[in-house]
Amino acid sequence: MNATGRFKPSDTGELVARPTRRTQAERRAQTREALMAAAVEHINAVGAATVTTQQIAASAGLTRGAVQHQFGTPEDLYLAVVTHGWEQVAAAHRSAPSIETPLEQRITGWAHTLHAAYDCDAARAAIEMLVHHRNSATFMAGQLPALQEAEGVVDRIWADSFADTQLPAADLIRIRRTARSCVIGSLVRRISDPTDTADPAEDLVRLLTALLAPTA
């Protein structure tokens, strides 16, 4: 070991770097990330009504005590899943076509972006949880701040992307939320009927074209 303690001699006598120890915060973040990934996977695999924290912990190679330590109650974990889902939805929209893209291509790109954003694993797990807990006022209120934050991010990206249509910002946002409702509706139908494999993207292109470029 040298004076700084950062190196140790190898079997050949050469100095090699010591492995960097993770901080407690890094270990906690890694554990939380592993539990979140396992929760998303199991919710999508077995459904919100069937998933258990024991399954989630075992899949992550942890104990149920780790779930309690990281999240508190199972409901807190499931709310975190929904929050994570909305965060991923907002992040997915950052790759949507910008105003520099020709309008027809932009509409098609946005239709596919909307569908992909809400059809990712994290978003589908969030929607599954919301469908399951739809009659719980406490649960629905708990996820609202994350939803509102994500919606605000997406609204700004969308409004900037279609500013050249000359439509008022409020109208643009209403159009985006109509499109979002169509996408989520198709995903909810798929949750209720897993055999439903219809792709709503083309219908969404036609809807957005009629609303954003009616003379196209």
C-alpha cells in the first residue's frame, strides 16, 4: 500500500488499485434500484392483484426487510413504482421530434413516441397499479404530484414542438392529453384483455393529423 492507501501490492509485487468502497448512500441507491426493477418486472408478469413484496424481494436477492427499510409499507413501494413510471414517461418524450422536423413526419414521430412512452415496462407497471388501486382515494392522491410533474414536462416539450401550428398553447395541450388518453385507454384494454394486440399508433397518426394539420 502506498502512503495514500489507494494501492496495494499484487501477487507479482506490482501496485494495483484497491477496489473503491461504495458509500452507504450508493449501497442504498443500488438496493432501491434493484427492488424497483424487480417490482416492475413482477407487476407486469403477474399483475397488481397477485404480486407480493416477498416475490419482489426474492427476485432482487434481498429480504422483505429490505423492502420495508427502503420504502416502508407495500403501498409505499407501489406508489414509488407509479412515480418511477411517470418519470420514465417524461424522459421518453425528450426524444420526440422537434419543431425542426417537417410537420407530417413530426406528427408520425410523436404518435410513436407517445405510444412507446406509455408502453415501456415502467409505465405499464404504473398503469397496472393505478387500475388496481383506482378506488383508493389515498393511493390516487399519493401519485398525483409525480403525475403532475411529468405532465408539465411533457406539455412543455409538446407545445414547443408544435408552436408553428399557430394553435394556442391551451389547445395544443388539450390535443396532447386527448392523444395520451387514447394511448392509455389502449393499454388498459390490453391489461384487461392480454389477447388484444392492436397497435393504436396508426389511429393516433390520423387523429393528430386531423387536429394539428387539418389541411394536410
